[in-house]
Amino acid sequence: MFELTERQGLVVYITSRRVVRVLRHYGRIQYVSKHFHYVMMYVNHAQVAKVLPEIKQLRNVERVELSPWQTLDPDVVDLKSTGLYKSQDEDE
């Protein structure tokens, strides 16, 4: 039947959009930001160790970061209690 593959999100910061065509060979490109110069892409989890150094060595790539999505707690309901979100009160 159909089997899901584990994927790892990568955020690739670029200096030129020419490298986007090359990045398509390494994984699935989800989003390209023209203004902030980054690419959000997904790579098979088994190939991350092999693909990451190759992407870092590309000509127009500044840096590559792993997405923290898999490490986040899915049961968090209130962001204020975790300290990730701070409400803005007029009294402060």
C-alpha cells in the first residue's frame, strides 16, 4: 500500500535565486522567499547527513539550518505558559 517517508525540513539562506534550480535535485522545495532570500525545502530523513554538506558547499548558499518542527511539543496549547509568546499590555 502507501507508505509515508520521514522528512526533515531545511531552511537554506541564499544570495541569489539561481541556486533554487540546483536545490530541486536535493529535495522538494516548499517555499522561496524573494524578499528575505531563503528557501524552505524538505529532504528525506535518511539522506540528511549526505545532502547537508553538499548544499552548504553550493555557490550561492550562505547557511543551512534544520527546521525545529520535529522537536516541538505537539501538546502545547497555551504559548504564553511556554514563554514563546508574550502578550502586549497597555499597562506595561
